[in-house]
Amino acid sequence: MPQFLYRAVTQEGEEFKGELEARDSDSVVRQLQSKGLIPLLIEPAAQGKDFWHWLKLDNRRHTQLQQVYQFTQELSELMHAGLSLDRALTIMLQVSPDPAQQALLKRVQEGVQKGRSLSKALQEQDGLFTPFYVSMVHAAESAGSLDTGLADMAAYMERSKALREKVTSALLYPMILLVVAILSLIIILTYVIPQFEQLFADMGQALPLPTRVVMAVADFIQAFGPWVLIGLVLVGIGARRYLKDPEARLRLDSLKLDLPLVGGLNQRLETARFSRSLGTLLRGGVPMVSALQIARDTLSNAQLIEVVRQATEEVRAGRRLADPLQASGRFPLLAIQMIRVGEETGELDEMLLKIADLYDREVGVSIQRMLTILEPLMIVGLGLMIAGIIMSILVAIMSINELPL
């Protein structure tokens, strides 16, 4: 069975760390609870504990996202065990080994001890906690179920992180392959090809056409390569400034949704993000209009942000959410039908979370399918380009013997 690392505390705040063998993380939780311990962190033990694993963990602990996630998970577990908010924060402060986390906990606890609500104390942390997070905590406080609200927030962050890592991991290899391909071509054209220039210097127009083309490209890169690079940087800077214009950003993001293959993937990815955010907020007790305004900010596509903004106004006027989303034509029809069913049955929050799970899986499958096609194409394309360059040189060398003496 797999091994799991854990951190846990007693009701008195005494910390325990160790490793347990269990079928899954839930089994570890039950084992710890049977011993009177409150689990704070459970993660699979590293197989071989290689350097890259520890480097990843170390970097992750120092990111703001991981800091917030750790705070949420630990506070949720302690409050679920029946501890008061102040006592839970005290225990977390005692057992936290990270100075940055300790500083955060101390600031939050000072705010709570001065009489502020947890949501207000979190809102004062220089933007570390998003409006989405603060609204979830505020709704949970109003409903008197802060432990449940924090547990929902931890689950939301874990799902969002898993989706983000899935997309990043899937795109990492193609990006590395693309960079290697570009660097290989640059090295060949700027270092290898010039070595043959002296050999072909006296051949003039007798060189075969493919060889002349390759030599011309190599000469162009040597002469203007740095200027081309500078030009690309300037174009990138100009594009960023251009996209600060809301109308330009709206047109570009609208085009992204209309692209074949990539557009559908982007649409499903944004639908999953929006559905999970809205569903989590509604389940936490946030009013519909406020939840739409907050969930809208989790989207990255300006076109979909505008659609949700218009839908929010329609809902404010008394209409159902599914109608304006369907009229926009920008959300998947299946998602809209599921939202409609959720509104009719009064279980919109649960239906939105099911939509998020559905499209999370679809995004993963779609990315895997695209990579199954893209990776071989990139490898074959790089091979053909390099082979073409080599063949053009070989043809020129072979044609030397055919020149008249």
C-alpha cells in the first residue's frame, strides 16, 4: 500500500509528524482521528524522495497560493474538530514552521482578537485573499457554519489547482519541444551552414536551388537575426499595450472562442472555472447576484466576462440565469441545459459543481487527444526541416563533381 506523510495536532496543540501506510488519504484521516489527533496536512510520500520532488515542494510552500491553501485546510480541520476560531489560530501559529505563514497567522489573529470578523481580517491582508475567498468566508460566518465554508473553499482550491496543473503539465512538453526545435534550427543555420560557404564560394549559380535558399536564410539570420529579435520584442510590447484597450481585448478573446479545436477547449475550460466558482459561492450562501459578480472575476476571457455581466443584469431584473447564457451562444449547450434543470429543481449549486466536474474531465481528455496528434507532428516536422537542410548541403556537395573544369 502507498505511504503518506502527515502533520497533525492534539486538542492541546501538540504537533505530530510522521508517515503512515494506508489505502488512501481518507484512511490516514481515520487512523489519526482514532488516536485523538487532528490532521492538518496529508500528502503522498515521495517515491525515492528525489531532488526534483523536494525542490517542487519547497517552491510550492513559498507561493501565495499554497500559503492560502495551507491556511484554509488547517483552519478548516481544527474548527471541524470543535475548536474556537481564536484557539485554532493559536495552534496553527504554534505548529507552523514557515516564517511567512506565521506572520500571516499572527496578523489574522490580531484582527480577530480586536473584534473583527474573520472575513474582515482576511480582507485586510494586502490582497492575499481574493474577493471570492472573502465572500465565501463572510457567507459561512453569516450562516454560522464557518468550518463547512472553509472546507468547501479548500476543496475548491484543490480542484482549481488540479485543473491548472493538468493544463500546465500537458502543455509543458510541446513547449519544450518547440524551443528545442527553434534552437536547433538557429544553431544549424548560424554555425553549421556557414562552414560550407567557403566550399561553395566558387560555384556561384551552379548551386542547386534548395542549397541557395538555405544559404540565403542562413545569411539573413546572421545579418539581421538580432534586429528580428528586437523587432519581435517590440511587437510583443506593442501588443500588450494594444490589448489594454477593452475593445481590442474583447475582439481578440472573441476570436479565441471561434478558433477550431482551441476555441472549444478554451470554452470548456472557462465553463468549468465559472461553474465551480459560482456553485461554491451559492452553496456557501452567497446571494445569486453577488455570486455572479464575484464568479465573473474568475474568468480570463473578456468575451465571456461580458456575457456574464449581461446575464447578471438579467438575473437582477428577475430572469433565470440559463436564458441570457443561452442567448449569448458562448457557453456549451449541455452546460446551459444542466443550469436550467438546476434552477427548476432548486439545486443550482449542486448542478453547477457537476458541470465543473464534467468539463474538468472533458478538458483533460481534449488536451490529451490534441497532444497525441501534436507531439508526433512537431517531431516529424522538426525532423523534416533538419533533413531538408542536410539534403540541400549533400546535393550541393554531390553536384561539385558535375561542374565543368
